[in-house]
Amino acid sequence: MLYEASQEDEDRVRIRLFIVQGCGCQQNCSKKIEGKEERVLIHIFNMREMDKTDKDMYIMGSLFESSEKENTKRGKKRLKSTLTYTYLDTKICKKTFMLIYDIGKHSLRNIVSHLKTHGKIPRIHGNLGRRPKHSLKFEDIKDVIQIVVNFSEQYGIP
Ligand SMILES: [Zn+2]
């Protein structure tokens, strides 16, 4: 991985700042990553190295949707769906999730809406059927697979 020192420092400061300022939710998730800054930093870098589809799938794999019945004001029951954000099997809030998974509000919203509509299957991107400009060569594919394997081993994803 080749990152400019400045970028790495910037990310480090961003994580530090997040921990100091807090995520603002009741679970205080920022405390959960305190002392694990390096791990979070590596996670962020790994996210950036990932292919878009892999990143999508990995993010979807860390989101869990559950629905429970709740009573409406009129006394009727309705299904309320809740989304749980996780990191290393720990529940975290959306804000913390966005930091650790290096994802913006907009992209996350797209992934969540895809997840709710289609379930945990890959999103089809705009260039389906067309040959992407950067068609993967066999060597590249091998690299990608290796990255995913290493990543899975490191973070214990089945
Ligand atoms: Zn939080």
C-alpha cells in the first residue's frame, strides 16, 4: 500500500478527533475504538484498496436488518425495521460505522436501500454488459482474491 504520509496523518488525526469528540450516541462507540486507532486506520486503508463490489459486500455483511412489531399510536401493530451497524461483532452507531468503513452518507444510504430491497447480493453497477475500461487481468484478479482472503483472515469473516 502506498499512501502519502500526509494522507495517513490526516486519517490518524481524523480518528483521534473522532474519539476525543465522541460519536454523540448513547452507546458512546468512540470509546470502543479508543486504543485501537491503528487497527481502525488499517481497516480504513483496506476499505480503500477494495474493489467497489467487494467493499459493498463487506459493508452489507456488517449490516443487520431486523424487524420487530411495535404499537402505533392508534394501538395497531406495525413492523418496524431496525438496522444494526457492526464492527468486529460489536454494535456501533452509524456515525462510527461511517468512519471505520470509510463511507459517506450518500453511499451508505444507497447500500442500505439496496440491502432492504434486494438483500445481501451484489449491486449491479452502471457498466454491466459493457467491458470496463480497466478490465481485470488474471494477475489482478489473483491479487484481489488474495486481498480478500487476507482481509477475511485478519478480520475473521467467513
Ligand atoms: Zn455511537
